[in-house]
Amino acid sequence: MPTSLFDAEFQQVYNAARANAGKPHGPFPSPADWRDTWIYFLMVDRFNNKTRPPRHAPFDDPGFSDYQGGKFSGVQAQLSYIKSLGAGAIWLSPVLKNLPFDPSYHGYGIHDFLRAEPRFADNPQNADNELRALVDAAHGQGLYVIFDIVLNHTGDVFAYVCDDNDQNCRNTGGSESVYSDALRTVQWRDSAGKPHPEWTSVDALAAPDPDAVVWPAELQHDVFFRRHGGTAPGPDDTVGDFASLKQMMTEDPALQGFLIRVYQYVVARFDVDGFRIDTLRYLKGNLPRLFGNSMREFALQIGKKNFFTFGEVYDSAAEQDIAKFIGRNSSDGGDLVGVDAAVDYPLFNALKPVVKGFCPPAQLAGMYQFRKQAEQYVLSSHGDATRFFVTFLDNHDVKERIRYVDPANPGALDDQVTLGLACLYTLPGIPCLYYGTEQGLHGRGSDEAVREALWGGPGFNRTSFFYTAVQKIAAARAARPALRYGRFYFRPVSGDGMNFGVSAFSPGTVAFSRILNDEEIVIAANASGSQPASLQVIVDASLNEIGARYHVVYSNKSAPAAPTAVQQTGAVVVYEADGTLGAGPLRVIGITLQPFEVQILGR
């Protein structure tokens, strides 16, 4: 295995991928359009081990933060389960090597960027080959593979030294330290995690242990690490260590070049199809654009014509931040087109409370209106970036899953989940399902509570309520191109036939259309769990003749009411989603929704 970006094994892998581009056994080609897929996101340690139960019981203990025992081979054993669900790609939590003394199973504390995590392998000495076997098997099932990667930080590779002049330093053992404007003295750790007083400079270490410090060797320079302690207070909260994880100086041009070269090797070695970039908003020195552009260009060299990169921008001001980091701003005169898309936290922050009935659908419409303004000049390699955002309802960071179980009535809110999933799969973007949602997991309250060991709990039941519901929703999306590529419009609704607007009360009814050429698909969802909704919904007058009929493509209820035929109104008042006023005549259909019902309607 390579230890340097310039040793023979590295060069062989790197050059072979380029030489084999387009050949039968060369790198796996990209999808023509990532919207034709949807993504299943899993945490490797918490997904499956095919040979034994989890190390710790119960499977969903919110206080257990060590390795449970998931393996690459466990994921491989359930690829058909993921494919049968309807997914087109899997997103793996970080798979590169973490420090051996670190119990943080999540994988975001990488210290060797060229090797697979041995704890995820059946044979730790064969981890790289087992990871490649997983990727190859996924490709054999028609599944693309996305790696979760880190550029901002490494694992806990050194400890801070406290002295009498450092009153703010609250860490003598090394996991975290309050930020200081002064450069701190550090002690690099050995393979057991022990900081050595004489190891104050990684540059000076002769023949470092492969299980310590940071690899490849080109990263072993003190100047590549910020060494100021925890995150800085004030307006720039992205400067400083990420808890115990040590921040790199990502504005350094030399480091940028090495990190780009590292991940080009990862693409070549493991034949991966895309990257999800952790903590994208922490990266400095235009690295997001340099990195995204470099990955795309290298992938093109090896025959991956649509390598996909999307980043995590997790912040209350995410729309503005996303606009800074993805694609290219057409108003700034730059040449590089960077990261393709983002994990869609703004949609999550708007859609989830609407689905739960806590906020009106007008809030969701407002989010999209604000996005138009914030990203009006942003172009990605795909065009309109928002059409390729990775959308979600829950994940490993949000502290609670979308499903809530009332102890007094456990299944009472289950249709709320399928309502939310149907909206997610029909809104613009690339839907992402978090592992276990399809089996009804419902942890909440902490990271560990939503990172359950799936194989130790409900397992891989292909006939469960949520699994079959996801299959049906995914099948509807796959069968109708408008749900993947179509233009998107919020549809004002009316209860009295005279006044139309996007629902401004909660729980309300969400209504929107996807239009592709001459096809319109209408989606309507009643977020109330107690009251039915009978409403008129506007449809496109140029596409829908009077008397035309829509039918129910999907409903999460067993006996959905069919919509009425298209009819024309007289004079009405329309309060559009963008704040403007309109008037009739309009073409409308009448819909009746049961509590917690969602309908996908097509011609």
C-alpha cells in the first residue's frame, strides 16, 4: 500500500486508471444524469455484519459510541436489498483509515487518506481489496457508489500542551482545547494515542508509525495544521479544530495540491463514482472550487464523464453559504466550476416541519423563492444547481429520525412518514434515504440514537410497511420523467373556489406540479392528521383541456378519492407563491385528501 503520493504503487494505480479509460475492465462509467438515481445513505459500522450480532446490546442504545462491528462484506451482502428498494446509488460513511486508538466509529477522523479502514474488513490486512470488492459488487448490481470524504481535518493526531500562560486551555489529554490566537505547542501521538513530549514537530519524526500521525508522508508538515485549538468565537466559526479533530490549513496551496492528488488516487484505486464532502463551509482558499474542478477533470480522463461531488453546508444561513461554495458564480468572472451540488439542509429545515404540521406550506414555498434570489447567478456543471441538490428528511447528524412513535399508539403517525417521503421523492433534487427509515427506525435525542445497528434490530425485512412504501414511491418516480427532470411550480389551492393561495396555516396542504414538455404531474399532501382536505388545485391551462382526467399514480392510503375532471373557473383571486396577485379564469382540478394522505396525480 502506498505511503507517499509519489511511490511506485501510487503511480501504478493512478496511471492504470487513465490508461484503461473506456476499456471493458476500466473504470466504471458515470450515470448519464444523477437525477435518474436516488441515494441510499448508510453508516458502514452500523449497517450490517453478516457473521455475528452487534458487539453491544441493545442495537439502538443512545449511549453507546464505540464500534458495533459493521463490515464492508456486510454491506455487500445486502446490496440486492438496497437495489430492490429502488435505489440507484449508495453513499457510504467515511471508509478511509482512522486512528487505531480512536473509538469513533463514524469515520470522520481520518489519519491515513490512502488506506481503507481495517476495522471494516473481515481481514484487516486486506481492507483495501475488500473495499474495492464492495464497490465492484455494487457496480455489478447497477448501483453507483459515493464516498463520504473529509478535507477540513484529520483525526486526533496530536495533543495540546498547557502551560502557566495558557489560562484558557482546558485540555491536558488532548481531545479539545479552547481557541487561541497564539500558535499552541503540540505533542504528536503514537499508535496507542499517547502524546510524546519530545514529538513537538511532525517534520522531525524519523520513520513515523503507520498507525500514528498522518499519511501520506506529504501531509507530515507542521505548517499544514492550524494548531490554535477549538473553533474560534466570532463571525468566522469555521476556523479551528472540529471538536477533537485537528483542522488543516486548507488555504495552503501546497496542501491543496496534495489533498487533490490523494482523492484522485481514491477515485482510481476504488473506482468510486462520487464524493460527499464533509464540512464544506470550513474549507479555505477557494479549495471547494479547486477540488470540485480537479475531481471532475481527473474523472473525465479515466472515463467517468459525470463524477458527482456534493458538499455539506450545515448552517442557519445555508442558502447564502451554499451559493459561495458550489458551481461557479457567473457574475465573478472566474473560470473554475467547483463542487456540483450540496446536501439540501434548507429544504430539510423547511419540509420537515411542514410534513409534521408544525409550519404552513407557505414556509416551504418561501424557501424556494429565497433560493432563486440567493443562487440566481450560480451555475454548476449540470446547469441549475438546485435541481441536483441531495435532498433528505433525516440523516446521521440531525438528532432525530423522521418517524415519531407515540408509546400510546405506535403506528398513529406512520402515514406522516410516507407523506413526507412522497414529497421528498417528487420535489426537485436527488432524494436520499437514510438507512433504517425503510424499516421504521425512530431514534431521537442524540447522534447515537439515530445511528442504530440495523442488523441487530429490525434487520432487512423486504415486506415491511415502510420498505414496500418506499418501493412504490420510488417506482412512481422512476416511471415518470417529469418527476425527475420537470420544471417545478407551487400550486395555489382554494377551499371556496374563489380565493387561491399557497396554504398559509398549519397543518396545511402542500400542492405543487412538475412539468416536462406536455406532461404535468400534480402532488398534493394533507399534513393534518385529523381533518380531511377538499380543495381545488390550479393546473396548467395550456396542457389541460376542460374535462381531462387525472388519476392517482400513488397514494399512501388504500382507498384514495379520484380527483375531479379539469374545469374552468370564473373570476378569482390568486395569491401567487412569489407574492404577486393573479386572477381567473383558471383551470383547476378538485382533490379530496384523507388525514395524512399524499397523492401523486398523472394524466
